[in-house]
Amino acid sequence: MTLLDDIVARQKELPVAEAEASPMPHRPEMLLIGCVDARKDPIDDLGIPKGKSLILRNVAALVHPESEGRLTEAAALAFAVREMKVPHVAVMGHTDCGGIRAAIEGISSYSLRDYLEPINIIRDRIMREVGDLAEQRHLLEREAVKYSVRALRTYAYIREAEAAGELTLHGWVLDIADGSLHVWDEASDTFSPMGLLPAEGDAA
């Protein structure tokens, strides 16, 4: 069966009924910015309950500075932070990222080259300092997440919400192999497995 066959089969299983208001309240607590990669699903694989997170997916989970005027990205951020007032925004890159691989190994598409341009300076530094290709990709996957978290702060309303304690920004890298999340700690500039960190509200 093809993908479309799977979708049609699923639709045939649904009862035909009058349109009703959704029984699920829409009170999202997060905007998750993830990659378009098809191998992991934020709802099923991360355990996010439906209705709890807005999800924006793009190539390499990259956030551009406000000055670059990426309309879809800016609209999603404004909707999440200004309208829905989510208390969390998470940027989630992942291992074995095709966008990151393209940035390092070469890009034929002009539109993709333009899209990834903001991380070129980081890429060039990593390629000068590290010779191993796999390690280059590993480092750029993490550095791109850090870049994107910082790019979020180019939006004045995000800076203001964060300063007021109304918004927390997160940088995560998802390991495609085992599904584990690695969390960026800005103070120490390190990534640690989320599963080894204390839960929110735990005593320090």
C-alpha cells in the first residue's frame, strides 16, 4: 500500500457525522520548532499530549532573526507567544539531519542554500577546526540549535516575555537512533540527556 492508501484506509474507518466543535480544548503550553524529517513524530515519539503543543516544522529546525523577515516563521512565533501566550518555546534539532548534512557537504538548490546561509559562519568554523565529517555534522546539529534559540531573542516580544518570567526558551537535540532528547544548558554551554535531569519542580 502507498502512503495515500494508508490515509484513505484510515478515513474509511471514521464514522460519518455532522461537524461538531472539537471535544479537545486547545490550550497549548509550548511551541515546538522541529525539523521536517519524517522519521520521528513529535506527538507519538516525544509523548506530547494532543492539544498541548503548537508545532512548527521546517528544514533543520532553523530559526532566522526577525530582520530576515521569514513570514511563516514570524507568524507562528507571534501566534504562539503573543496570542496563545505559551510559556515554553523549544527548538528541537536532531541527529543525522539532512539539512545539516547539506550545509556541510554542499547544496545544489539556491533556495535551500539561501535558507541555510545564517549558519554558514558556524559551519565554516567547525570545518576549519574539525576534520572528521561525522563529528562536523554532530557539532553543527548542536550549534544550529543554539543559534536558533538566540535568534528567537531578536524578537522584542520574546525578549520581553522571557525577561518577565512568562516564557522559557529551550534548545534540544533529538537522537534519531534511540529517541532520547539532549538539553542545552546555556550557563554551562553543554548538552545533557533530558532523562538524567531533575524533573521540573524537583528540589535542587
